[in-house]
Amino acid sequence: METVHLNSRPAWAKVVDQTRCIGCHACTTACKSENEVPLSVTRTYVKYVDTGIFPEARRSFQVTRCNQCEAPPCVDACPTSAMFKRADGIVDFDKSACIGCKACIAACPYDAIFINPSDGAAEKCNFCAHRIDVGLEPACVVVCPTEALLVGDMNDPSSKVAGIINRDPVAVRRPEKETKPKLYYKGADQVTLDPLAARRPEGGLFMWSEQGEVAHGVPSGHPGPWNSSAAAVLSYDIPHRAPWDFRVSLYTWTKSIAAGAYLVPLLLLVTGALTPAHPLWTLAAPVLAGVFLALTGAILIWDLEHPERFHLIFRRPQWRSWLVRGGFIIGGYGAALAAHFAAAVAGVPPPPWLGWVGGGLAVLAAVYTAFLFGQAKARDMWQNPLLPAHFLVQAGVAGGAVTAVAALVLESAGTVTAAALSVFAVASAAHALMIAGEVLMPPPTAHARLAEREMTHGRFRRWFRLGLVGAVVGAAAPWLAAAAPGFGWAAMALGLAALLAYEHAYVQAGQSVPLA
């Protein structure tokens, strides 16, 4: 065990000397034994990449695990501080506080966090902190037969780890993510450090294993060409799963309806197309928005691995997390809708200030998911500065459709119905233009390019194309309705379904590119 420098607080780091690693997997098995890690998941594993064509070939290894970041995105994303950074720099976790939201998994650029199937809580390598605290080395370091793994204090200049980091050429994974990893690789091969460098075997056929398709429809191979000019093939890996499934796509859709069902009537009220006493404003707007907001909350809780702990978001909030901020936004918006509904039931016109408060909260409810996706630093396609505006436009699409239907029920075809239909058409046109802009503009990174390719031409292309066609048809809804009323309502139904299809393609394709 490295000695601790007495003049400073320890800053634990790990060096993996890949020139010594023989790919024996002793570290993996020791970790499983020490930490009781069940089958199908790993805190640490060894990846193999074969480069070249026989007989001119080489095999490269990479010990893969949590990078113990100086600026850990998983800690910022965790809504209950279940993921936390200790004073000595170790990023640890508290299973009793984990609600299983999987935000930490989406945030980690190294695919180092998983949900333990035995207890439904997130976990990862934590440097065997329980051993560190009593002066022992991590289990993987103890069993490594070639001393390829070293752990020590970066603040102690006499430690081997500090000497290697400060003297020898070392590399870290994905430095562009600015997480400042404290897992350093000596002598690592670029075909292992870069998750997109090596070709993935057809059909998920790896050494000693056959992965095929894994959970959430994400395959073992990445959705595009590898970026190494050498003949590099990934020969051994573990399955990689998308943390967020169809429920996140569904939640973004219901939330768009919940926000738009209030914003569109408010817009019609401000522009004079709707009177303050109209039942579409006094009653339909809070009821429709409230129903879909309740559905949104139910889906969010359904998506948790520990739904019975959802109250921890409010009882022990970690305020940097956009899940926490979104939870309080949804709660405040629900309170404003309840006040609006109570005024309507009492026969009192809702005061103007309440409409503005509710409208502001509706805007926040529509756009906060963009910032939640932005916290998922692992996923380049979601790092889009126009995403908040796009979510607001999508709320206009959803709100225009449900408002037009509600107006039709309340007054049959009339001026309010026509105005809501126009809002739906304008929002649909803006939605189509923003989709086109995202697709036609060159993606900023290889990761984003592969995710976009998977959305437009890969496994999610049908969902994406339905979303684009629905947006284009929705933009023509007023003209279709003028030709035949049934065409207009069909366009709105298609627009709502297409919005859900696009959300599903966007959410799932964004998670389709491997990180490790």
C-alpha cells in the first residue's frame, strides 16, 4: 500500500500498465469475489482487441472500470446523492439512497456504472474503498500476477503512482469530456482506448461468448464503421446496455402534451383568439394539462428501479441534478394547474397572474428535459444547444393538437378551433425544420455522427421517418382541413403519433453508440 503524504489530503489514483497486462481476468474475478458482484454485470473487466492479419498481428488489452473522475458527471446527475465524491477523491455510492433512475449511467462517458440485478441499485468500481479505509490495497491490485495495477496517492511524490504519472507517458480515456479521470493507462493502445476504433464481430460472436442482442434492443456492435485504418477487431467484450428504454420516450411525449395543453390556450388568450371566460381556458386547459402531467409523473416513477423511493428526490435533493429540478418544476406546475382548476370549479375566473405563473412553469416543464439530456455527457448527440427550443416547439405541436380537439368538442368547428389548428401547423413546420437542421448539419463528433446515422438509416429509421412525415403533414393541416375536415383531424392524429415516434428514435439512437 502506498504511504500517504502527511502534508496533504490523499488523492487516490490508479495506474494500469498495459505493457504488463496479460489479459488473465484475475482482477475481474477478484473484484466479483470481494464485492459480491453477481453474474451478468462487472465492476471491472478486460477488453481484448486484435489488430492485423495473421501472421502479422497483435493483441491489445485494456482493463476497463470507473475512471474516478475529478469532475464526475455521475455525481452531478444523481438526484439523491447516492453517487458521491469522498474527501479523498474516491467516487463512491450509497445503495440505500439509490432510486434506480439510471441518470448516473447515462451521464458516465465510460460506461462504468450498472444496475445490480440483485438489489436494483447502481454500483461500480469504488477502489475497494472499504479496504482503502483500513490500509489495504484493492482486491484487483492484490491478485494481479504481473503488477499491472497500481493504486496510490497522487499527492505523495514518493508513491509509485505519482512517479509514473509525472514521469512516464500516460493516457486517459475520452479527455474531451473534461471529467479529469484519475485512471491512467501506461502503454495503452489507441484501438482499445477509443471505443469506436475497432470493428465489432458480426452477430455478436466474441471469444468464449455469444452476445447477440442485449437489453433494450441495443446490439453488441456499434452502428457504423470503425475509425481505425488498421485491421482492428474487438475480440472480447461484455454486453453494453442502454439505460433508458421506451418509458423515457413516452415520458417526453406525455410531458410535451402536458406543457402544450396549457401553453397553447394561453397563447390564444394573449392573441385575442380566446376570451378569459371561454371553457377551453377556464376548464379544459388545466384538466388536459393535469391529466397528462399526472401520466408523466407515473411514467417517471414506473421507470425507477426502486419506485418506492421516489420521495427521496424531494426529501434529500441534490440540486445540481436536473431530475431534481424537473421534479420540483413538475410539482410547481401541478400546483398551478390545481389552483386554476379550483378557481374554475368555484366559478371564479382564474386571475391573470395565475395564467402567467402557470405558463412560465409550463415552459420550464417543456424544456427541462433538454438539460437533463445535456447532463448525460456520455451521449454526444444530445449535447445540442438548440434542444431546449426544440422541446418547446414539440410542446407546441402536442398542445396545438389536443387544444384543437378540445375546442372542437366544446364549440364544434369555429374560430378557436381554427386558431388552435394554425398553432399546430406552425409548430409542426418548425419541428420539421429543426429535424432537418439536425440531420443536414454535419455532426460535431464521430459519436454523434454514428448515433444520428443509427436514427436516420439504422434500426430506428422507421420511427424517425414516421416522425418526419408526420411533422410535414401536420404543417399542412389547415389546408387539409379546408379540403375535408376529416383530413385535418387525421393530420393531427398523425402528428401526435409521429411526435412519439420521433422521440423514441431520438432517445434510443442517442444511446446506441458504445462508450467502452
